[in-house]
Amino acid sequence: MDDTVRPFSELIRTATHAQHTEAESSGFLSAMLAGDLGLEGYARYTEQLWFVYRALEESAAALRDDPVAGPFVRPELMRLPALERDLAHLRGPDRWREAVPLPVTEEYAARIAACARDWPAGYVAHHYTRYLGDLSGGQIIRGTAEKTWGFARKGDGVRFYVFDSVPNPAAFKRDYRARLDALPLDDDGRRRVVDECRRAFTLNAALLRALEGEFPATVRAL
């Protein structure tokens, strides 16, 4: 099908499929979900996510009325309060605030902030790659973490992955994709957003590789 008539959400999905698959098969994630990195690996991952979501959500209020990004600013998606509760459980109520972003995490967060400031459609690309992933593959992480480390079901430690305000994730994702399809973008704008989605996946993969570097012996033994 011609890209000019394909639904934009389908175009994004197919154009980023390879990078999506690469991220899902990350050595770090595989080792973390196998329990081989201990709770420390999970906590390190959660810390880095906090910096990424801070960039996404601190920008959201200014974009609420934007004609491009505004339709995607949904209060039921906000993750920062849940992340902070998880980190307080994992690290302690005060110690978690001592977390420091990895250089690639800083680069990732800075790119999100720059898009939010200068290019709302680029912000949508990052919004899509993070939140729809949370609603999908993130649920696998939640279930595995509960079993591996004994977290209460949907409780402290895994609240980041719990979307209580999204009672029907499948319907929500259909609506989200319809909003992508309705974005007021010309062909060049669509191509730029697809490229930014690829960039978002690349930054996420780099973050995972950086974390893998902190646990090299265990990850390479897989």
C-alpha cells in the first residue's frame, strides 16, 4: 500500500518493527527478567526511567492545548507519581532522590525536552514509543517482577506498570492509534515523525546497553 494512504499508525509500526524487536531482545532486559541481575538491576532500570518520564511529563502541561501534541496529553497515562512510589519502595523514601542519570539517559531526556519545546510532533513520537510500550510489553515486566521479587500484585515496586485509569487497554490503544492517524501532518511531517520514532527506539536501546555495561559478567553469560 502507498505510504500516502496507509494509516499513519501502521506506517510507524512497520517502520520501527526491527528496532522494536531489538529493544525487546536486549541482553539487559533478558537478564533482568530472568532474575540474574537481582533486585539491583531492576532498581537501576527504574531509576533511569524516572529521568525519561520526568522529561515527558514536565513538558505535558505546556502542550495540553497544542493542536498536534495536545490530543496525546492524557492524565490517565502519567507515570511519575507511580515511579516515585516504586523508587521509594526500592531505594528508600529519601535515598531514591540521589539517583544520577547515565549520560545516555541525559541525552534521551534532553531530546524529549527539545522536541516538546520546539517540535510538538517530535514529542508525540517519543510519547508513542514509551506509553504504548508500557501498556503492552510493560505488563510482561510487571508480572515477572512480581513473581521474581515478591512484589504485591500491582503494588509498590511495580506501580509504574499499573494503569488503573485505563480499564480497557485494547480500546485505549485503538483510540491512541486513531489519534496518530488524524495528526495534521503533510508527507514530510509524517516522515520526520517516523524518523523520530526510530531515534527514540535508538536512544532506548542505548540506555539498555549502558545498563548492560554495569552488569557485564551476568549479561554475557546468558
